[in-house]
Amino acid sequence: MSEVLILIEKEEIVSLDRWIEFRNIRNELEHDYPDELEEALSDLKYCVDSFEYMEEVVRKVFAFARRYDESITLSQK
């Protein structure tokens, strides 16, 4: 396990299990082929359903970064 993953779990930015789950989904989507359409759609639905959770992860990352550099901001469009 990388030092970065250990740190993000320690800082409660994202759990290691959830990170691995997202990484696996990302890899599946990257390597899906037309004959695996149902699995790809299921993975996309998972991503959409997880959007609010991922937004919270991004906020936590920026909050963590601001502890080291207050000039870092999260612009919202």
C-alpha cells in the first residue's frame, strides 16, 4: 500500500476500501468493450450514485491541502 493511501485513510479523506472500489470501477470502465455493455452501464450508474461522496472527498482534499498552503482554493462554478 502506498504512503499516500495510508495518509488519505489516516486523514479520513477516503477509506482504503472505498478507494480500491473506485479504482477498480475506473479500470473496468477504461477497459470495457462493446460486448460488456451491461457491466459498463452498471459501473456508470455506480459513479453517478457516488457523485456526492466524491464531491465530499474533493472538499476534504482541498481542506487538507489548505493546512499547508492557505492560498489553495476550491473554485465552484
